[in-house]
Amino acid sequence: MLTSKQRAILRAQANTLTPVFQVGKGEIDETLIKSTADCLAARELIKMKVLETSMYSAKEAANILAEETGADVVQVIGSKFVLYLQKKKESKFADLLK
């Protein structure tokens, strides 16, 4: 669970990121969950986008993917959201979040 100060730091870091995945009109399936988990394992902090045709709102999609991957939702703004999952070793955000 992130504190508000840690969230603020991660929001600042995510500001320049571009969305790596889009949630489209289909269901959030195992493929998207696995791809998101793999991306979080590699990058720790990712931004995603929900298309207008999706059956999910950005908040719903963020909560579903966070629950399935074990990540934390950093922020949800409009159709975009940011997820964070700290690496076990060599986390580049560990020093920032102390």
C-alpha cells in the first residue's frame, strides 16, 4: 500500500510516460493480464489507456488489473491510469519511496 507522498513521487515519475497498453472493447482477459504483469516486472511503473469503446471505465480497468497483478494503482486521470509494482531486487524507485 502506497502512502500519499509515495503516490505523489510516482505520479511525477509517470508524467512523461506514454501508455504501453490499451484496454479496448473486449474483456480484460488472461493475455492482457499476463502482458501487464510482464511489463510491470520489467518496468515497475506503467501507464495504460482505456479506449472510448471499452466496456470498462479507467478506474474499473485499473482496479481489475491491479488486483490481478498485485500492483498498486497510482492514479487514474480521464482515460489513463498508472500502475506500480516494485521489483524484488534492484528497484529503481526504492530510494525515492523511502
